[in-house]
Amino acid sequence: MQDRTTTLARAPHLDDNVAQVAPTVLERFPAGAPRGSWPAEEFAAARRTEGQPVTVVMDLDTDTFLVVATGVTV
């Protein structure tokens, strides 16, 4: 597993003077899971149950699903 603090690009239209969302990669899952298996979505669902806001995104360069948590920084 690689660095869990990968920073995703932020939208260029956001003002630098307001709080920004700092996404953090919690876990990475290969896209080649067996048919009918959704390990990234299952991991994300468990985090949501714990109250953590997360989303699943695909990194096309590495063919991996990333479970991303968002936090606010100033």
C-alpha cells in the first residue's frame, strides 16, 4: 500500500481565503475484484456507518479504486 495522505487536486475556482476540503485517501483497492465483489464500496459503507464522510473514486492511471475521506482545513 502506498502513502495514505495522497492529496487530490482542488478546484481552481475556489477562493484561497475560505476553508478548503482536504481529501485524504484512506484505502486503495485494485479494480480487478471478482465479479459481484465491491470491496471499495463495502469499506466506504463501513466508514459511513461510523459517521465518516467518504466517497469512492477511480484512479484511472493506476486502475485502482480510492476510498477518500474529506476534512476541512483553513
